Amino acid sequence: MIDKLNIVKQRFDEVSDLIIQPDIIADQKRYIRLNKEYKDLKALVDKRDLYLEYDGNIKEAQEIISAGDDPEMLEMAKLQLDEAKTAMSALEEEIKLLLIPKDPEDEKDVVMEIRAGTGGDEASIFAGDLFRMYTKYCEGKGWKTNVLDLSEGTSGGYKEIQFEVSGNEVYGTLKFEAGVHRVQRVPQTETQGRVHTSAATVMVLPEAEEFDVQIDPKDVRIDYFCSSGPGGQSVNTTYSAVRLTHVPTGLVAQCQDEKSQHKNKDKAFKVLRSRLYDLELAKRQEEDAAKRNSQVSSGDRSAKIRTYNYSQGRVTDHRIGLTLYDLQNIINGDIQKLIDELRLVENTEKLKEASEIL
């Protein structure tokens, strides 16, 4: 373990020197990448310092016990040895996880899309509930959310809504939410009290920087139109809304949230870049899934991942067979328990894969 940590320390010292070099600072892409590496390595170097401290405590206690001169010192040394060994064992598990190569996407901000699926008006209402759930969760994490585009449902909620989330390790946290979410409840529009099943699809796209995805302007068709509200009626008379179509892939991105055409165009390009980046990422994840047979990162974007059953007050995540009878708090944004369990499964899988090098 200490040999691996010494290699990390050596690389940390190299990166520390590199990020203050003028030529590195001038190369924005490389500078950002090295800064992220510095942050990751710093966490490991801090753990290394703690590991060395525990190792020193163990050696010191063992020397006192070997000498065995003073009964009182002997008792204290045995206590110190037990505490240091217990702490070191727990620390080793943390270090093993940190030594697993991080997914470079995890640090990225995201563009989230929620679309009403089967279920008509009730599906739109449910999409609105999911949007509220995520915005409340993000608010609790201190993350910023910003709506990019939306289409309101006729009875409330949204037929579709896109919003960006910025903060610390956003994609690494919210990527587990991608997939089909299903709700079972008596809809507001139901007159006979029957339980209906509706669905909404959540997409989580890592936000791509301009240097991540190069878009040839000749490949993009740009349409300008008037912003619209519920039912499609025009809400202004200026052509401020922007729709981009990437001709080679057929991908479409639009934004009508801002009054400024220029701002809407910038936001739409941000969404388009993220869609194109996600397209490549999905291919890689499908290849990885075929190799890993992962439970939580299968690459199947159309898989049903979770059910919210209102009559039983339960939420079930089908990927890991987890059921929580805490629907009210979860739908109000308390989804950390679900994310923690999914992350635990993913980390366990990664540890199994990496066991031979740890």
C-alpha cells in the first residue's frame, strides 16, 4: 500500500510544479485537466499522511510492548496499537476506493432532461414532480439549477423540461438517475379512484465544453421562432427562441427561456454539445457494460429503473432491488439514500475489477 501511495506523492509533486508553469496556464485545456488531477491526488496525499501517522503509531506501540518494562506504559501501548490498527484498516478501504481511476465525466456539470412518457396528462404532472424533486435535492447540495427550455402540460407539470445543474461532482452523483421512472397512483384527473401507472424519462447529459466537442457550423441548421407557452400559444412577438438541428446526427436542441436571441442560441449550443458528447459516451458505456455486466451503469437508456408507488408509500429501485417506505420525503428531494446505495454497488463492482492491482 505504501509503495502505491509513494508513487501518488511523486506524481502529486510533479503536477504541483506543472500547474504554476506559464506555458501550462496558457494551455487552458491542459491546465483544467491538471487542476482536476491535482485535486484528486491531493485527497490521496492527505490520506497517505494519515496512513503514515497510523503506521508510526503502530511501530511505536509495538516497540513499547516488546520492551515490556512499565506495566502502565504497556497497557497504554496495547490500547494505542488496537486503535491504530482499527483506524488503519478503515483507512485502507478508503484508499482502495480512491486508488481506483476516477471517471473523468464525474466532475462535469450536467444538462438534465425530463420527458413525460406513457400516461397522458398524469405523465406530465409526474414529470413536474420529478423536476421539483431534483431541484430540491440540488438546492440542498448547494448546486445551481437553470431552466433551458420547457413545454408545459395542459393539466400541469411538463411535457418536457431541460435544465442545467452546476456544482461539485454533479454528473458523478446524478448519473444514477438516468432511465425510465414509473409512478403508480390515483391521478388528479381520475374521477373513479382507480390507480394508474404513468412514466417519465430522465436523461442526464454531462455538460461538454467547447474543446470536448467541435461542431462544424456548416453541419447545424438554425431556426428562429416565437417563444410559446402552454398549448402552444405565442407568448411574445419577437423571434427570440432558437432551434438547432445537427444535420449529420439529426439531434435537435432548442432554447426559448431567455428574452435575448443571442443568449438562447448560446444555451441551445450548450445543449447540442452535451447531446453529441452523450452520444459518444453512451457508446462507450454500452461497450463497458458488455464487459462489466454492471447493475447500475448498463448503458441502456430506456430501462425502467424506479417505481414510485403512492398507495403503499414506497419507492423501489429495480436495478439493485432496494425498496424504501419513505416516498413523501424522497419525492420532496431526499434522494441521497438511493444515490448512496447505487454508488455503493458501483464502487463494490469497481473494487472487484481492480482487486488484482490493489
